Amino acid sequence: MSAALENPSLLSLAAGFTDNGSLPLSCVNAAVEEIAQKDLKETLQYGSNQGRPRLRELLSEHLNQWEPELAVTPDSNSFFVTNGSQQAIYLAMQVLCEPGDIVLVDRPSYFVFLEMLKAMGVRAVSIPVDENGFIDGAGLAALLNRFQATGDSVRIKAVYVVSYYSNPSSRCLNSEEKSALATVLLANGLIVPVIEDAAYRDLYFSEKPETKSMLGMKVWDDFPKLYLSTLTKPFATGLKVGYGFCTDSDWLARMLHTKGHHDFGSANFCQAILERVIADGRFERQLSVIRPMYGRKMCVLHETLLHEGLEELGWSWSKPEGGLYLWLKGPEAIDTSLESKFCRSCIAAGVLYVPGGLCFDDDGPSNYVRLSYGVLNEAELGEAGRRFVRVAREFVS
């Protein structure tokens, strides 16, 4: 894939980057000027390991807007700031798991997380889903029974789900699915830490997702919970500021102890910039710009695939209501994996995608594709879609 990206004529629908044209350069410049005018030299010094107190206070207010019944206090020490939410995910796994342990993951799941687990010697096991992709409570119960029979249930150390506009599927877990997941785990005595990755929750196109976080659902009360999100995708990825909210003080303390060994605290200056733009409403104004923009870009790619006849070629997908991805299912006879003829043909045609097989554990199918509409402009998205369909047409049996 790296070699393919060296081709300047290649249109990449692979990288989950954000839109370059909408990056808030003037907003960041104004924030930096304000910091300089107030002579806030402390922003260029080391900050605290847990993150700037005022930024954590603002994050608590942001979470309260999503989950008002939680009534998170402004001085809550349950928040911590990280180098993107990716660092928080790694910290969680580093303190919870040993090689040979098991983490239950959504199906499909964030492929970078799956690669991380593999590198740590930790086994990812998919939570069973039905034919429509919804969590299958009965299937999960049967899976856990098998683990009980083999003695492997003691190795299950965590549950990880991307619950809003998932990477890669762009769907949200509904309340029934979240409740079923907790109910089955409780019935099997598995009160293990749960990680809810909400990195895309702010990126709805027009209507806010109605489903509560696991944080606000009573059925999850007994579970240690880590809610993760980021300020990078909804604002500026280059600032690399993410955050976590953890309900378990011991788990949080262990993550912060390990984080101190990583970096002594995330970049203080980047945090100071985000602190200012959130406090004066510029963060929300940026969201009001990019939400409809990503909705338009999604529609361009979605409608191009339809217009060019991809459905008639046996492909299917759902039109998302937020996030950055289209999740395509190809005919079962088509192999879309990285070394496949289909993938190489797409690269030769000047279009790149993420093979969907990367988003499953070992028994996953190989006929899925993730397309990102975040980076390319609308004209490029249309051309990339046409190139993809031309290749798909060549593979009709």
C-alpha cells in the first residue's frame, strides 16, 4: 500500500484522514495569537500527566451535553487527555491484558485495534452478529458457553466496541444491542472492563444519534467502563488530542502510571489550543461546518457507485448517517484482500481501498471493502468511485 501511494495519479479511498480544505487554520492561528498576547509561556512547558485541568473541565461539559443524566462534575478526575484516542486504547490494553488473553470485539471492528492486539499477543474474538449485522445475544451466550467448557473464559479481559458511526461499518449500536451485550455478560459472570470508542460520535451529518452511551445505561452499572473520544477528527487531526473518561479509579490510575512512562503528559501547547477553541464556541462552529460537508461528500461517493451500477454487479452497502466510511459487501466469489487480483487491479486502475478482511478476526470473510470519503474532494470522489466500479465490472463472472 505504501508503494501504491507513491503513485501521484492514485486516488485513495483508503486512509481515514479528514478533509484538508476544511481544516481550521484561521481558528488555530487566532488561538495561538491569543495565547501569545496573554504571555502564557506555561503552555510551552511540560503539562500534567493527566491533562490540563481546564480542558478536562470543558470535556466534562461536552460529555454532559451527550449524557445529561450522568451529571459529570466539572472537577471530575475521571478524565484524562491522551495523544489521540489511539494512545488511550493502547494504555487500556497494556494494563489489562497479557499474551494469550482474549478481548471481545464488535464485528467488524477497527482494524488498527485488531493489529494492536495481535502485536501484543492478545486474541480478538468477534461478538456474534445476525444476518443484518446486529449483535446476536443468543450467539454470544453460546460462544461464552464454549469458552466456559474449555476453561478459556478466565482469559476474557475486556470488551471493545466502536459504538457510533463505526470504523469501518459506519453504523451505530442501538440500545437493544448494548443491553443484550451487558445482559449476556452478566448472566455468565463476566463483569469485565468495557471500552466504548466514541471517536465518531460528533460526526453526524444532520441528526444526533439517539442511542445512549453505555455510561448512561443502568444495565452496565456494575462494569468498569472507559469511554473514549477525540478532538482530532472533528477539529484538526494534526493536534493529536484525544481523551478518556473512566469510571474505575484503579484502572485509571494504572493507565496514568503507564502513560507517565510513555510521554510525561500529552503536548501541553496542543491542549491549550483546544482549550481555547472549545471554551469560546469555535469547536462547535467547526463541527457545524464539517457535518454537512461530510454528508455531501458521502452522497457524492454513494450516488456515484449507484449511478455506475455497482448494485447491479452484486455489491451492497448501507447509506450512513455519519462518520467517514462506506462499508461495501461484494459478491462472495470476489476476494478483496490485500494480495488479491481485485486489489491489484484497483491499484492499477488508480484507486485504493482498505480490504475489509482486515476488520475481522481470523474467521472473517474476504469480500468486504472500506471506502473513506474524508480526504478527496467531490470531483475526485466521483472519479474514484467510477474507477472502482470499472474494476468491479471486470470481475463479474
